[in-house]
Amino acid sequence: MEIAYHVIVLAVAAFSLIKGWKYGFIRQMGGILGLSFGCVVAHLFCRPASDIIADLHIWPIDNIAASFVNDLIGASLVYALTYCTLWCLGRILAEAMSVLSTGVLDSIFGAIICTTKYLIALSIFFNFAVASNPQSVLMKYACYDDGNIVEGVMLIAPYSLGCQSYWDLAHRIQLKEARKISYNLRHTSGVILMDSAPNINLS
């Protein structure tokens, strides 16, 4: 199961590279505009969108991942709406420029753009998966901090869209566990002190 995430990343990357090479750069003009403006607009409106999502109570407010999920949903929706809008407009431009879509450079840049789009989508999916189960193998991979490809993919969405990263969620989980341990230690110490107190016979 642990290697499955690496296989998924490699499969998505390979598929998107082939598809991007086939379609080229010019024919993806709609996607290029959607990707570029989508990331910029997501950075600008991530926080307001997150506040709106929080007011809808889509995720339980007492859940430790609530803030992370609201941020991710807000940024993803802004990105998706902007992408779809610009994609539709860009299709017209792509048709007009289709006569220029020849050559190796067109295919290379097309492969890069297509791979970027697919990896952002995969990164959003991985981050949602971590929010659903913070104790999963995926979170362990992400927190290894050894430069593995799963960790790299998971960081794409936060950096591209301006939302919180899984590191923020992991930090909150660590703080919660630390408070729990501290509370248990204080509670246990109190019990030990009471048990070890000398018995005084008042009779």
C-alpha cells in the first residue's frame, strides 16, 4: 500500500506528459490561461473564500482539520472556477493560433503545461485525503522530509493556490498531542502524590 502513492504519482505524470506532448502548447492555450490566472486569483481570494466555506460548516468545526479543509476547499473552488472560465475563452484563441502548433518546442512546452495541471489536481486530492485521515500512510510520507515525490506533489497545491499546507495540519496535531501528554502527566503526577501521602491515624 505504501508504494501505491508513488505509483499513482508516476502514472499521472507519465499520462499527462504523453497527453501534453500530443496536444502541444498552442492547442492548450485555454488551459494555460486557466492555470496562470487560476493560481493568481486563488492566492488573492483564498482567505475570503475560506471564510465563506467555514460559515457553511461543510467540515465539523470541532475537527482539528477544519481550518485546513476550509482553506483547501476555498482555494480549490476559486482556482477551478477561474480555470474553467479562462479555459472557455482560451479555446477561441487556441483555434485562431492552431496553425502555429508545430514543432518539437510546442510539444515540449505542451507536456510541461499539461503535467503541471494534472499534478496540481493530484496534489489537491492528496491533501483532501490527508485531511480525511491525518494518521494515514500519506501523511507519514509527507512528513518524512526526505524529498520523496509524494511529499513534493503534496506541496504543489499549497504553493500554487496559497492555501494552508499539510505541515500546518501536522503542526496542529503535534500541539494537540503535546497538550494531551502534558495533561496526562499532570493528572498522573497528582495521583502518585496522593497515593504516596503518609497515612495519618486520627483515632
